[in-house]
Amino acid sequence: MKSPEQPQPPGRHLILTVCGNGLGTSLFLKNTLEQVLDTWGWSPFLTVEATDTISARGRASESVAILTSGEIARTLGDVGVPVRVVENFTSTAELDAALRDLYDV
């Protein structure tokens, strides 16, 4: 008798944080977002990667969302996933609200 397969855990979601070069503000945003995920207990389920605009266009289909500034969001245009504009990259309250909107919680 064949044993039933164990259900596989869902894959980790990827969220991209984006700035012009992938080295400055996107890292601040990544760190702040990871703080919120830790608070929620969601860190095991999401991966956050800081990246540049060109790479974000290429990797958008792998992600569930992109978080960035208004200027970069306009540069990216429609990439097929939600793009959320963040005003204050160090505000846990703003990122908490963005995640609640993205995940409808």
C-alpha cells in the first residue's frame, strides 16, 4: 500500500525592495520590512531582497510585490505584480500598513 505524500509547505514569498542602484534606500527598506515580519512572526514565510530597478523588472514575476519610492515606481511601470510606494523607508508603521494591504489582513 502506497503511503500518501506529505503535504509540502507553501513556498516562501519574495518581496523586492527597490532603489536606483540596489545599495542604499532599498537596504533601509529591507531592514525595516524584516522588522515588521519578525513582529508578525512571518519571517519564515517571506524573503525580502534589496535590488536595483533593472533587476527588479527582470525578477518581478518571481515576487509577490515590490516596495519602493514613488519615483522608482513610475520608472518601473506595470511589472505584473503589486508595486507599493513607501514614503518613509524607516517607518515600521507604514510598512505594517503596506503588508496589511498586500495580504488583506
